[in-house]
Amino acid sequence: MFVIYALPIGLLLGLVLGGRLSGLATLRLRYAMLSVAGFLTQVVLFSAPVADRIGSLGPPIYVASTALVFAAVLANVRIRGMALVVVGAACNLAAILANGGYMPASPDAAAAVGRETATSYSNVAIIASPALELLTDVIVLPEWLPFSNIISIGDLLIGVGIAVVIAAAMRSARRDGVDAGDGSSPVLGGNSPI
């Protein structure tokens, strides 16, 4: 959920730093379909009809879908900012693996946002003393933020990394003369500086 904040922050940062939206078109993400497949799997997995019936298959499917997204992110580590996303995704995957296919949330953090123990399959489990506790959902976002929730250090790193990826891509348009009004045009499919 924290990614929702990363997108507008990255766009705003890119504009403030003199970047252009056209720079986003220069991003060349490798294996993007792996990410899409992983995220779509999770959307289906956590939908009520499936979550109510999935039972013990939920955790391995969640781990596999998270691993797919991690593999796609790792394949793009050379893009400026993506290293933060990789570290954040690795932190989350480690916490999920260490806790049997669930991302633990501390009882205090869960209480702060009104979350109760799920009655159907959920990727989050409220656990008092989980393995790798520092990597689990222990950060409570302020209530005044829309979609306030509990996040992990990994989520925070992913969000910051995505914001940097967006801002850096937007700035690359300025450096390369994309939309600079100088008559130049971008070299699509060429070597990108990011």
C-alpha cells in the first residue's frame, strides 16, 4: 500500500528537479510481465472468494508470487533507484519466508490501525514475537494519511526506491533533450543513462 505514496512523490520530485514526464517513456523494465503476474496472483489470492477457500495453499502461493516480483525487480537493479527496491523486496521476502508465508504485524501496530486477526487467508498475521521482527510490519503510518496502514522497513525502502526511479527517469529526459524544445528527439530503445 505504501507504493501509493511513492508514485506521486516520485512525480513531484521529478518535476521539482526539472525533469519531464516524457522521461518515464524511456524506462526499460526487464521482465515486467513477471511483476504483473505476481501482483495479479496476489489480487486473486486475497479476494474474498479465493481467500475464504484457499486454506493451506495460500502461503506457498503468496511466497511464489512474491518471489516472481522479486526476480523481476532484481533483473532491473541497474536502473537508478532500483537497488533500494531490491533491498526492500529482499527484506520483505526474508520476513515472509522466516514466518511461514505470512508478513507478521505486531499486535500494538495492528491495534493502532484497528486490524484484527483475519478469518480467511491473509498475507498478514498478527504475531507477538515473529522471526526477523525488525523486518516485519511494525511501522504505523499516521492516521491523517489516506489509506493509513502498517508497513515494514522493506515497504519503506521499496517506496523510496520507486520514487527515485521515477524522478531519475524524468530527469534523464532533461539531460537527453527529450521535450526540451530544441528540436531534438529521444532515441527510443537506445542506451539509457539510467
